[in-house]
Amino acid sequence: MTMPGDPSQNQQQPGAPTGGPAPYGPPPTAQFPPVVPSPRKRPAWLVPTAIGVGAMVLLCCGIGAVGAIVGDPEPKGLSASEAPAVTTPKTTSAPAPATTSAAPAPAKTTAPAAPPKPKTFGIGDKVRGGDFEFTVNSVKCGISQVGSSYFNHKAQGTFCRVSVTAKNVTKSAHLFHADGTITAQDASGREYEVDGEAAIYGNEDAKGFLDEINPGNSVKANVYFDVPKGTKLKTITFAADLLTPAEDAVVTL
């Protein structure tokens, strides 16, 4: 019997195989469970203090944000001091006009003068019509015929007889013919021509019919107008010659 710890136990027995594994491996290594450190205890005042500080920070940030929204209407950006300076081109302004101490009184404006009314002529007035100066001496209406009982001319309606004087006011002789030179108008604006045949029967020597009048001379003749019964003439017009710059002359009856 061999005792433990006997050195003879480690000796190789003859005939035993060499190079083989040892009958027993190395002794097992002792393993211990990991040591878990015990949690560190926090002081009892730390949690309430941290909560209070967080609430104060949150309250201050909220008040600041509300103040920025309410009190600062301008959008966030550069402040007035940080804004880039804007340069404007220099302009030369014209010198201000000199001012007087008292403004001049406005000029008085007057209404434009009305054009002068044309001069009106009546019976007995001398009026210029072309190369002649005419005068209406008298007017008589309601004549049914002119001439003698044997040689006469009857009116379609009634005759109005106008006594006219024509004077040559030029420096040469001119031919006067009442027919085509003198017209009559009534109140409604109707115009009447001279009845040439009545003028032949109603004048001695056919005065007023192709009379040649020398400068300064005059001819008195009766001019007849055949008008409806009851008509009253209003004006007599003396036409100017087309070759003269004179205007027509009008006599109001």
C-alpha cells in the first residue's frame, strides 16, 4: 500500500506507455462569482433640488419666449446696431426759391366783354348794301292789284308795297335791279321775292327795273311783294353785290 505523497508514486512503471496523457489533468482553478458593487446611496436632498432647479429654468425660458413674442413685433434678425448701413447716393437739390413776406394779391378777373350787338335799322334809316345806299320810305300791305283799270296785275294773295330809295355811293355807274337785290321776311321766317311784273305796272317809267345810276345819283321806286292775305312783313333785306366785300343790310319794319 502506497501512502499518499510517496515519491515512488511518480515514478514510471516499467512497461508503461510513454508520451501519453497524464492520468489526471491539472488541478481545477477555483472560480468565484463576480462582485457586484452595492448601489451608492444618493443624498435625500438631491432629487427635490434638481426638480426645483429644472422648474425654475423652464419657467424663466417660458416667460422670456412669451415676452419675445408679445413685446418684439419685429421679426428676428439683425438688430438696429447690427443691420448693415445703407448708403444713399448724394443728390444735389436745387436751391429753394426765395419767398416773399407777403403773397401778391390775385389779379382781378373780369368777364369777357360781350360782343357788340349789331346795329338795327328802321324805316327812314340809310343802310349800305353793296354799291348802293338804301332807304325804306314806307310800307303798305293789302293791295289786291297794281296798274290801271285796263293794264294791271293782280296779286295771288295780296301785295305789300315798299317804297325804296337807292343811291349810288361809289365812284362809277352801277345797274340797279330791285328783283334779286331786295327780299322781305315775315315773323315766321318765310322769305318773299320781289314781283317784277307788279313793279312794271306800279312804277312810272318802270323805275327799279334795270336802272343805271351814276355816282351820287339816286332812284326812288316801289317794290311789290305778293304775300298771303293777313301777312305782316317784319324785315327788308338788301343783298350786297357778290363782287363787293360789303355785307347784306337789314331794315326792321
